[in-house]
Amino acid sequence: MVRISRTTQVSDSVVVDIDPEAAYDAVTDLTQMGRWSPENTGAVVPEPGRPVYAGMEFVGANRRGAMRWHTGCTVVVADRPDRFVFEVRRWGVWKPLLPVAVATWEYRFEEVPGGTRITETWFDDRTDWPDTPALWFDRIATGKRGFAEFQKGNIRRTLERMKAELEAGG
């Protein structure tokens, strides 16, 4: 069993002046995530326009600098308007062919005074990677101390962009 001492979970929240159903519907339109995310550029879903559902598979498109790649993802929770979770379980440059547990992404939607608190959480699912190789890989891939530090910035930027667009009626 590998003992993990690196940070494997990062979370942040923002309050958006819309109702939880509208927030949930916007976030779960996976083809549009690229408008907010600094890394994701969108997704290909099996039935565009159909609401997400547990078990649905989709392909995410991503970029970091000049690097481009695709991920094979599966929705594991689609509980409108409260919670949405998907797992990233395949990776590839042109097609997500390599089976590898990469991450789990969770979104929670909580009605609060002033609108909806959207909480985005990233879980590092590379639990079978020893810390030292993982941290070296992370530094090369992100330029940061680790993926947790990198994702903290990504989540903050995503939530800020999401808030601005959703409150503007986008």
C-alpha cells in the first residue's frame, strides 16, 4: 500500500446570484465548460442538449500551453440541483485510450442568501503513484510544486469566470 503525503484534494466556492437549478444546468452543460476553465476547452457528449445522467460517458478536450490532450470521463453523480460528479479514467493525446485514474471533479450547489454557492472540488485519483515520482511529474507538467497547487489556481479562475458570466445572464 502506498502512503500518500501530498495534497490530493482542493476545493473552492463562489456565490452566484442565480438559483441552484440554473447553476446546475449551466455547469453540467459540459460542452460549455471551456468558456470558464483555464484548461478545459469543452467536451463531446453522446447526446448534445440532453441533461447529464449517472453512467454517461463523455470526452473532455484540454490544453496547457502548447500541450493538448483528451480525457475519457464518466458521470458518477447527477443529482439536480445539488451535486454533480465525474471521474477522469482515460487519457490520450488524440483519443483517450490509456486507462488511468487521473481525477474526480465534484460540483455542489447550495442555496444561500444572495443566490447559490457553487463549490468545485478536485480529487487526485493517482493514489497508486508514490509521492516522489508524482511530485516530479507534477512539477514538469504544471510548473508548480504539485497538482494541488496548480488546481487551486485553476478552480479559482473557473469560479470567477463562471460567476461573471452567469450573473451577466450568459
